[in-house]
Amino acid sequence: MSDNKRLRAPQDASRIALGEDYEVAYWTEKFGVDADALADAVKAVRNSASAVEAHLRGRR
């Protein structure tokens, strides 16, 4: 089953998929950061949403 691109939230809310524009839009809004900060966080701690959130909280 493929992703439904019309969805506004990710299919797997535990992982961040930077290759999907709708997911980047969702996560940047959720965390209150821009796409570059989100990408940097994913690069630093991998794509676990909880790890990215913790990493971004530590930056603020």
C-alpha cells in the first residue's frame, strides 16, 4: 500500500521522512522549526520523531 499524499500527517508518526514534502511541512509546524533545522536534527539523531523532538528541545 502506498502513501496517500493527500494526508496532512505522516503515515508512521514515529519516524520522519524528509523525502516527503507533506511530512516535512507537518514536522516543521509541529516542532516550530524550519526545514533546515529539521534536516540538521534528523542528521544528528536519525529519523526517530521522539529523538528529533528531544534534540530540538535541547537547542532552544
